[in-house]
Amino acid sequence: MSRPGRDDAPDRLYTLTGGRTRSGPDSPFDLVTLVVAESDARPGMQSEHVAILRMTERPTAVVEVAAELRLPVSITKVLLSDLLAAGRVSARHPYTAAVPDPDILEQVLVGLRNL
């Protein structure tokens, strides 16, 4: 019995990535990295690359791309790294709110206690 969404054909995964199992030590991709297409698909491109470019016309998280392609995240990262190296996608981490200064939070807490 196989898990849903799991591709049990390791030959296919090997072929998709050219035998690579990791995207590289300097890869900017993690699960929540947002990927945005920077160009359209071109004739002759690998079908998974075409699907990624269509999917990422708007910012899309790596984990969403993997789920849509029904591929392991590690394989998806390799494919995304190929597209990034070719300049076809850009990657950025989602915006995180600035953490307030701890001194200000302490002053607010003291002020609330004085109420």
C-alpha cells in the first residue's frame, strides 16, 4: 500500500533530477520560500518545469508547488534550483513582521501593571 501523493517510481524521480538528490548547500529554498516565475515556458522545456512556471505566476510556496506536482519536496527543490539558475524564477522568504524592542514591551507591561 502506498501513501497518497507518493510517487513509487524511483526511476522517474531519478530522471527528473538527472540523478541529483539535493538542490545544493546554498539553495535558498525551504518549505515556505515563495517562488515567482520570471519568464514564460519555452518549447522543449521539461514538463515539470513548465508546470512550475505556470503555477508560480503568482507567489507560491515551495510546499504548495510540491503538493501540486505530487512530488517529494526534495525533488521539487532540485527542479526549482534548475529554474533559479536559469533565471526563470526568483525566490524570497515571506515577509516577517519586525519584532518590537524588548525594552518597549517591558515598559508597556509595567504600565499595564500600574493600571
